[in-house]
Amino acid sequence: LRQTFSTAVPLLQIARGLALIIQLSIFVYAFTVLGLAEAHAVFAVYPLIIVVLSAFFLRETVPPARWLPVLAGFCGVLVLLRPGLGILRPEALLVLFGATIFAVYSVLTRRVARHDRPETNVAYIALIGFLALSAAVPFFWKPVPFADWGWMALLCVLGSLAHGLLIKVYELVEANVVQPLAYLQLAFATAYGVFLFGERPDLLTWLGMAILIVSDAWAARSAR
């Protein structure tokens, strides 16, 4: 346990833990007001932010050929956002803020992966999350229905597995290389929203998602 929590960059570990907690809190709220498909459509801008941050703050090399599909993906995000056509509500702006915070978390994760082991990075996420959210318990706690405990346990397992894999990826690959694949998250989230919750994305949403997936394939090919 002492070895797991031994870190060379404690301040960065605390910062990334707080960033993830803020982003997750925003995203959970967004699911209740926007739905899975629309929230993920707005959130899909974060890989673009990561590419910019990785270039300027991590000093990673982003070849010109990789900027072109990123710009194409940004056009897809604009189709999804449709400024002035109703989707860009305050809740959507809040998701954009959450996307920026998650991009910061991703860059910090790439940074700490240079110094600490993956299990250390996962452990600090759990520790910071536990401390920060425990401080909020007296103000927001409501009893969890017995029927929901199984779903909560599954959520914890999937969340831990996902973050562990994400941290391992950042240990092996530069952030700007792997982030275009994050657009697939939009495809999965939209499918879940349609088939599990009966959401009905409109034609422009499907068009924007198609642009993102094409740009994702383009970016992955140029990265390879």
C-alpha cells in the first residue's frame, strides 16, 4: 500500500483527481437534462482540446497531417452544436466546460504517467474522489434505494476498469495520437441512448456523428 501511494508528483495527482471529480459531477448532471446522445455530442469536443493542450503543454509533436482530421472533427462538432439553432443551451455550455476540464485531466494523466505507475495513478483518483465527495455528503446525501445498489456496484467496476485502461494507454502512447479514437465514444453513447432510453437524435445529429467517425478513421490512419 505504501508503494502504491508513493508518488513523485503529489500536486499533479491531486489536481487531476479534482479535475476528474468536477468533470464527472457535471456529466452526471448533464445526463439528466440533455440525455446520453446530446450530452456526448457536446462532450465530443474534448479530443480537440487535448490535441491543443498536448502540443503546447506536453511539448508533444503533432504533425500537420494530424491537424487536418482534427479540424474536420471540429466541423462535425459544430454541426452537432448548431449555434443559434436551439441545442446550445446553458446546460450544453456546462458540458463544454466539463469537456475542457476532462481534457485537462487527460493531459495531467499523460504527465503523471511519466513519473508514476498506473496503479498509483488509479489509487490517487480513488483517494481524491473519496475525500472530495465525502466532504459533499452532508449537503447532498439521499439514501440509495436497495434496487440500485447492484447498478451502482456495476458502475464502480466499469468506471475503475475504464480509467485503468485509459491510464495505461497514456503510459504507452502520446495523448494526441490516441485521442481521435475517443470519437467512438459518441457512437456508443448514441446507440445506448437510442436502444436503452428511447432517445431520438435528429438528422443533423446523425450527420455530425458521421463526420466525427470519418475524421476519427482519417486521424487514426495518419497517426499510424
